[in-house]
Amino acid sequence: MRNSSFQKLFAVMLALGGAGFCSQAAAQGPQVVVKTGNPDGKLGALSRPPSANKVETETADDFFLNQTTVLTGATITGLLTNGATLANLKNVEVEIYHVFPLDSDQNRTPDVPSRLNSPSDHEIAFATRALNDGSLLARGVVLNDGFTVRNSVEDKINKKPANITHGEGAFTGQEVDITITFKTPIALGPGRYFLRPEVLLNNGDFLFLSAPKPIVPPGVAIPGDLQAWIRNANLSPDWLRIGTDIIGTDVPGTAAPTFNMTFTLSGITIPNAGAPGEPDCNGQTSAALNQQFGNHASAALALRFPSVQALAESFRNACHE
């Protein structure tokens, strides 16, 4: 049930929907808020939706927001396999997850070595965007026609105790950047999340490329940076750590490798927004938007929401996250 502060916020937003846009708000464009760096050539991890004769496989990596942020877009860097090109691109989907045990069944016995610091069982419902339902736009560019990764994880994603496979070997393909624009941006409160992109091709697959861990320039360090995780439909809702649980190590006493994935997130931060779950989150967020943008109509323009109503809904979701 919407609390009274949100009802007041929504009424104010609608009243201001036809107001003029202030030039200051329109000038506040999105900035890169997360950047893991450039591909390091160490790993490609499959990430694709289900299709004919192909099981869904999801690769996710964490990011951290130190204040409420409206995410407007992303880039993901990957390898197109088996001769695929960008002409074969059919769908791109982005999901965002909390960290386990949120949105998860804690009474179930996992089929993996650990769920500590993994993505949740289930995605954040309001944060899913996809090309095929019109909620995002995607544009690809070729970076390298012959990029090679030294190892890959695609099909051998097994429940314990058969989880360590050491990977599936080197792969060469077309390296691409896919730039994503969220047609309705995603408001998230401060905290740690996981980004999970999937790419559907009508020929070949998309391998999400690894980035250095720890992050190095041009990447920007993530506080408490976690490692990348993967699962397929046979393992779901559990996840495996790509490095620790799948690649592993053959040398006793040495640590398994860990991986980041190559992506950026762009958006606009909202200082002084209300804290998710707090009683006056909506009212405090309303005041913060007024302070930053002048009014809510100007905020909708600056934050790239299609309407004032969409802005209201997004922040309502963030406050109840």
C-alpha cells in the first residue's frame, strides 16, 4: 500500500507534469558511475537467454552505488562466437540482482559450494529491461575481428561435487561493445548489486569478457569488489563462482583465479534521497528531486524518464526495494 508521503509526492508530480523545464536540470546529463576497465583476454563466460536447443546461461558481476542513482544505460563487452556478427543480434536483456540472501529461499539446501556474496535467487523485478519488449535500445560496434580469450565457461556448469572443470579452453571471435540505453531508467538505492546481461544471437553465442581483478585504470575500483558468478537453467536458482568454483586450481595451496566482467553503467546520482525502507523515503526523495532539479517535471527531463508518472513509479520502487 502506498503511504501518505508517496501519495502526496505523486499528486505533486502530476500537478507539475505540464510545467516548463528548467535549463539547469536539462544540462545535468548522465555520467559513467561504474567502469570495470578493458578486457584482459583471460576469460569469456556465456550469457544468453533460452532459445531452441539452448539452455539459458547467466553471467553476473557486482557493482556498488554509494548513493541513490538513476541508471540510464550500460555498455557490455563480449565475444561473438562461431562466426557470428552484430547482424545476428536478436535480443539484449539486462537484469539486476541483490546480494544473497535477499530475494532468495534460505531454507533450501544449495547444490553449490557456497552462496556467500552471490547474486540472489531472483532478480529485482522492476529493474529488468529488454530489447524485444521495447524497454531498452541496443547498438553494437566491432572492436576487434579476431580477439582471443585464454579460457571460457559455456556448458560445463555443474552442481557440486563436479563443479571444478578448469574451463573449456581458448576461444577466438569478434570482440564487440554493446551500448544499452534504458528507455525507462532504473532508480536504485545505495548498496551492492549484480548486473546480469544476456545476448541472444540467431547464430553463435555471446561470451561476456573478463576485466582485470583488481580493477586497474581506465577502470574505477569498486569498494569490496566481488568476483563474477555464473549459472544455467539446470543449476538455477544457485550460482557458481566462475574462478573459485569452476576454473579452480591444480596446485595445492594456491588460490584459484577470480574475475571481473567488462561493463560500464551510466546514470545520475540523487544526493540526499530517502533511504529505501525508511518511512519517509518518498517524501525525502521528493524534496531531494526539488532541490536538485527545481521541480519534478524538470527532474523527469534531466533523468530521461518518458513521463512524470514513470519517474514517480521508479522512485516508489526504489523506496520499497
